[in-house]
Amino acid sequence: MTIRRSVWLAGLAAVVLPMSSAMAGDVAAGKEKSAVCAACHGQTGESVAPDFPKLAGQHEDYLLRALKDYKAGHRKNPIMTAQVENLSPADMADLAAYYAAQEGLYVKR
């Protein structure tokens, strides 16, 4: 392997590895943190109310992006804005991992 290729691969790893670990949440921790979410989205993310989205089985990266967008004000919803206000990046990643791991409308396991 040439030095140039080694440097390129090291640079690629430096970019890709943090991205993948930044999205990896803890499902068990997310389950614990989801108690507040259950009032609207159901205990496992299978909301029965048409006004509240079903989260179960949704893609983890999509859920995480949605939470981050609510927190940053890019998505507008007064209820969700208040809910994400005190969530840390790790909290959001854990919640996204938990709901993505659930069987639901989007994924049948």
C-alpha cells in the first residue's frame, strides 16, 4: 500500500467512524427515557391517535434528525419543541434507537 493511499484511508476513517458512532443510541436507555413520549406516541411508538405520528420501526437516522430539527427550531411544533428542549444529543440518540428497534408500521420483525 502506498503512503498516499494510507493517508487517504486514515482520513476517510477519521470522518466515517465518528459519524457512525454519533448516531448509535442505546435501545435500553431509550426505553427508559421514552416514558414521557408514551403519552402521545404510545408505549412502543405505535400511536393510536391520528394526530401523533407512529415512531415504531421508523429509521433511526430519520428519528434522530427530526429530534435535532425540533431542538434547533427547523421543525415547528410547540409540543415537540418543549419536549426536546432539555434533551441532550445522547438522549435523542437513545430515543431514536429505541423507537427504530420497535416493530411497527414501517418494519415488521
